[in-house]
Amino acid sequence: MKRQLPRRRDLAPLLRFRTPELSAKQRRLRDALTIEDLRVAAKRRTPRAPFDYTDGAADGEVSLARARQAFRDVQFNPGVLRDVATVDTSREVLGRRAALPFGIAPTGFTRMMHAEGEVAGASAAAAAGIPFALSTMGTTSIEDVAAAAPGGRHWFQLYMWKDRDRSMALVERAARAGYDTLLVTVDVPVAGARLRDVRNGMTIPPTLTPRTVLNAIPRPGWWFDFLTTEPLAFASLDSWSGTVADLLDTMFDPTVTFEDLSWIKEQWPGRVVVKGVQSVDDARRVTDLGADAVLLSNHGGRQLDRAPVPFHLLPDVVAAVGDRVEVHLDTGIMSGQDVVAALAHGARFTMVGRAYLYGLMAGGRDGVDRALEILRGQVERTMRLLGVQSLDELEPGHVTQLERLVPRRR
């Protein structure tokens, strides 16, 4: 083997150093390549109670685990020798174009995860060209969210309370503030058994105990933000000093029926999405009542544990009502590949909750931007590798659901 001393011009390209990043937050977000990376960063920075509220699910958390496993059990079937130099990730959703095939799902108590809360989510969504859904249990007012992202598309998620007048007052406020879509959540007659929250004694606002103080010591940034910003409160409620589970059981109405859904639709001037549908029969019924979209969801596994997996349910619902109504999906989405799999399986649109909250906890507005950037990149790359230029080219043949949980014949 012939050897020679390296020349300066040969070494120069090999010795380029990355510009040092002085911001710890920017380093943290730059190094996060997946939503799971953001989750790990979020766990380091967020006290146990708010992190577990975000991360956890009901009872044994089987529903959440199954929903995520369903996406992992997808086999993609790519086409080759297609021109995919450019891809179009946009989609018409409920009468308007979204730049990406996912929106930010409604999440409660969001300023508890990070002080920037819903404002960070709404402004990031507006910048990305996607809808942001504000929860009834949000911690920023309907009007303030609209003002924080004046060019954004805002949806409002409604829990029907026992006090119907109070519920409709929120709906009227959302309409006046320019929200164009109402998400009526129908899977919360009572609170699910969210055992992490019970064990953590989670309250709103957080209760200081010896355990929470010890947990806070390595997380001073969260507490500094919490103590030096506006006190945490519900945007649409009076103050509450009990646990989250107690609040849900006190507020939510277990007597809501399909007739109430018809009545709600009459009160709202925009589009109506029914969130929490978990059977083909119920999808047909809400479609017959005039819903503009059916959102297949088991509430992120936070209500009935061992509930149907929305991704498994999707093809049958699309076959039953997809020619009359848009079919949307959430629960278990942790990557852009998951989004693409849902679209190929027939979904018109998807929603992400935890995926965005992990980014929020990891870095506020910048963290949400990073989460959306990760998902966008994964969607684009997956489309290219599948050989499609647009979302409309995705079809069931692009995915195979590998069987793991197959119902036994009766």
C-alpha cells in the first residue's frame, strides 16, 4: 500500500466544525430527530404530575399501547421509478386547504405543560398552515387564542356540560371569535380512570407537597415559568381546587344523546366534527344527523381502556360513510409515517395531541415548531419512498396491516 503525507487542501474539507450552539434549548431541539426524542427531553424538564398527565392513559394504558402498536404493525408497499422530486402535502379539509394532513388536537390544561401553552400551539399551527383546536378545558381564553394567531385556522372542542346554557355560551364566544369548526367530543360521559393522575394527586393548580418539591429541584425552569407568569386557571371555568378526575365527573353530563347532538348542530354556524366515534354503527348515526366529519378516536386511550383501536376501525368506517362525510383519526400517532399510513387507510385528516405536547414541554413555541417540522419531514420522506407525489395518490394498497390482534369468531 502506497502512503503519503496528507496535504492541507485534502484535510480542509475533513476538518469543518459545526458552529457551536450556545442556547441549551436550541441544542436540545436540534438533537431531537423524532417525537420520541422530544418526549425524552420533555420528561427531563417537566415535573412528574404534568408530564404524566400528558403521557399517561386510563387504567392499564392498554388502549394507548395498542393504538401505537397498530401503527408499528403497518407494512408499507412502495412503488418505484416514480418522479418524486416534489411532493404536495396539502389537503382540502372541511372546505379549506391545510398545508399538512394533520392538525393540533384539543388538549386540556396546556399551560400546565409549559407556560406558553395554547398560544405556542396556535401560533405554531398558524405558521405551519394547519388547524389548531382549543379545548373546553384549555388554559387560554377563546379570544386570546384567536388574537395570538390572527391568520390561523381555529377549531373549538366542546364538552357538553350539565349546565347547557354555559356550554352554549362557549360556543357563541367561539363563533364570534372566528372559529370555523366545532369538535363535539362524545366519549366522556364520565372521566376515565387515569391512575397516574390519582397517584400523583394532580390538582389544578399543582399542589406543593414534599414529593412535588423534590421532583421540582432538577426542573427549576418549569417552576420559574410557572411562578412568574399569569396564575394557571381554566379559560372557560371558575377556579377549581380538586383533582382532574373529580372535575370531569362534576362537569360532564352522562345523559347526552344523539338528540343533543342535533340540537348542538343547530346552534353552530360552521362545520361540525363528532370526536370520539368508536363503531361503524355510531359513525352512520352521526353522519345521518348531518355531521361534516367523523373523528375516530378513543381519546388517546384516556377513557375506556381496551377500547377499539381507531386505526383498525378506519377501513370499515370509510367503507360505510366515507362517501358522505370526511373521516378523521387520532390516537397513537407518533410520527409522519403514522400519518401517511392513516391517510392510505382512508382517513381524510389526522390530529396529533401528545406529539405536539412533547415538543411544547421540551421547548415552548420553538419545541412545537420542531415537533411539526419533524412530522412534516417524515410525511414528505415517506411519500417519496412510497412513490407518490400527492396525498390523493395514497391508497389502501400502499399499506398492509400485519395481524397481531385479530378478533376471535363467535
